[in-house]
Amino acid sequence: MSTLNGRRVIVTGANGTFGRLLVARLELAGARVVGLDLRADTVGTSPVIACDLTDGAAVPGAVAQAVETLGGLDLLINNAGVGGPAPAELPPGDAARRQLDVNLMAAWHTTAAAVPALERSRGRVVFVSSRMALLPLPLAAAYGVSKRALVAYADALRLEVGTHIGVSVVYPSMVASPIHDASAQAGLSLQGVSRYEPVEGVVAAILRAATARKAPRDVATTGRGRFELLLARHLPSVTGAIVRRTIAKRLAAGDLDQAPLAAGMRRRAGR
């Protein structure tokens, strides 16, 4: 799939930060796009079908409608995602379950519904994961767990359908978007822990995965990202030490003093 011109594409989370730019870039490249999101809309010239992707009973109908509108399917981009604070030492609440539902189960529901159409076209599916799938951070357990589980799902899917459908995973770092609002409001901003990268670079990486001669397994969005993924895979103790040192500095500086969810970490650090 070396060109996007004329390709039939579904983008989940089409009303979001990544989704809108993805749709715009796909349209510019000549692709035909249908979005899936909680709210029906039009992004550019592309229709967005309303669907709660965490509702396993509703997803097959929405995907079938999108495939019918497009006349088939060549590419599915599982872009929908949510974030938020969720310390691993505390019981999972509604916010944690929501992240697992949206970041993992929604992609699973959508992909399963799309597999027959993708197999007919020998198409591709691209999962938007996160560098936190391999480089976890404290106080954000649900997000890291959901994104690591998404990678595990992609790996299993590749073994099952990889002879007929390309399966790729893209690993963005931190991008300025509303996905970080809940963490910032809880006093758990990732500022100083993770580096921002431009959303355009993430979109470009997704499109590279979609158009490469052979579907790449894993796609980093920056050169630094490639290094971090390599380090996390082969030297996890080193990456863990780097994160612990960074968090210790934030604790010592008082950056987490106003974050109730970080009370356990402050206590253990003697603050």
C-alpha cells in the first residue's frame, strides 16, 4: 500500500487532536475516509459516524456502515484514546476502567469487526499506542497498562492475520492535547518527565506505517523515541533507574506536593 490515493480508510477518534489532523492529511493524499467517534460530525469532507467504541454490541454495525459507505476497507487506524491519573498502589476506579475500555477494548472491538473487510483487500491496521507501553511512568498505571496491553493485542493479531493483513504499532511520546488535562488537574503534569513532540510528527509516523512497502511492526515517531524504545526493550532496569531519578528530583523540588494521588510517594520520600 505505497500510496493513499483512492484508499478506503476508517479513523477512530476522528474528532480528537490526532484524528482531525489524520483525516486532513489522508484527504490531502487522496484517501476516502470515514471517522468513528462518540459524536457524529464532519471532519473536512469526511463523515464521522457516532458510536461508543467500548460498546461491543454497537461497534459491528458502525463499522459495517463505514465499510458500506467506503465500498470496502483498506486501512483501519485505531487512534481513539483517553488518559488520566491512576496510581498503581490504589484500587482501580472508574477512570482506570475507562482507560482500559477505550484504549484497549475499543480497539479490539473495532479491529475484530473490520478484519473481514481488511482481509478481502489485503489491507492494514495501525494501532496508536504510546511510548509508555514500554517506558512506564508512576501515577499513570492505567494508561501504561492499557497501551502495553494494546501492543500485546497487536502482536497476537499479527500472528493470526499477518499473512493477509499488515499490523503496525506507532509509539508517540507526549503531545499537547486534552488527553493530559485530567492528570494536570490532579497536580500530576508530565512536564519535566516526558518531552513534548509535535502532533504533525505523530501523524506522519502513522502514515509512514500505512504506506511502507511492508507493514512495519513498530514505529517510533522521533529519533529519540527510537532510542528510548530500544533502551526500554533491552535495558529495562536502566530505563527504570532513569525514571526513578527524574521522579525523585520532582518530589524533592515539591512539584507533587499539591497532588493528593501522590501522597504515598511523598511519604516514602520523606516529604
